[in-house]
Amino acid sequence: MRNAGLAVAALALALTVGCNKDSGSTTDGTAVGTAGRSDNGVSSGDRDFVRDVATMNTAEIELARLATAQGAGADVKQFAQMMVTDHNGAGEKLKMYAAQHNIEVPAQLDDKHRDLSTKLAEKRGLEFDRAYADAMVDAHQDFVDKLESRIDKDTLTRATADNKNAPDASVKATAVMAEKSDNPNTMALNEWAAATYPVAYAHLEAAKDLRDGVRKRSTN
């Protein structure tokens, strides 16, 4: 499985950069406390972005724990453990950012992911592996799409074109940059999205590899 050894450090570092970027001053250098930023500087779009990403992160962890218990293949269990490790660390950093800006983060799965969890829980063996692998491809595609909404589209397009023939497709995202914003809170999230994108994209590629491997097992 490509990129199966991804460490949480990259994703956690990206989140830390976003939080630290936002903790000191406004764009004109005036120091502002956390409460002031939360009241005046965080847009509804930023709040929705944090909540959406937090929901996705929680779902990845819960479904991975289910896969660790019910997955049949070693590749499924390996991928699930990577999800638990990476997303637990990322989730803690995201909660720190949310707390700093008084953004309420969902503590439980939303209806969509709860239904998915229920359906997966009813499956066993190879049937579970197939369903889990398919769900992981869909989930990570959604996450990548969410991050791309915060990335400078020109750099994303160039990175894709420059690396389309690379043997390791995860390098696609290494050149992306954040979409510019005059709001320091928005810019912090955009920079987090750009920095997180390579790890998220690598997870997507790993999920696709997992799906292909499970399908091959299904035909043997």
C-alpha cells in the first residue's frame, strides 16, 4: 500500500502553524485577544469549515476502529490503524484551534456517518473489507475536495500538471499554496488546508490502493 507509513506529524504541524499564525496580531500589527477574534474575526464560512473537517475527522477514527475489530485483511487493519493514529493527532490540533476561536466542534457522528457506521457494523469478513475500502475512497475524496476549496487554484493546477506522470501520485500536492485572504483567521485556515493537502491526498491514494487490493482478493 502506497504511503502506508504516513506519520501524524505532518498533519499536526500544519494545524499548529495555522493556530500560531492566528495567535498574535491583526494584519496591521495590533494585538488582539482570543475573545475579540472569536467575536469579530471568524466568519460563518470559517466556522462551517472547521465543523465539517472535525466531523470528517471523527468519522475516520470511528470507522477505523470498527475496521480494526471487524476487518479480515491485514491491509485493511493496517490502513485502519494509520487512520486512527493520523486523525487522532490531527483532531486534537483542530480542537485547539476551535477552542481558541470559540467554535463548537461536534463530539459525535452526524447522521450521514452514523448510517454508514451502522451499515458497516452489519458486515463481516471480505464483505466488510470491500465496503470499508469503498467508503474510505469516497470519504477521502470528499476531504480532499473540502481542502481544495481553500487552496489557490493556479498552484493546484500547476502542481497537478507538473506531477501527472510522477511514479508516486502523492507528490501532486507538494506545490500548492493557500488561497489569499485579508482576514487573518481565514488565512490561517487556508494555510492549514494547503499544508494538510499533501497528507490528505496521500491518504486518498492509499485508500485507492486498499480498494484495489481488496477487489483482487475478492476475485481469487
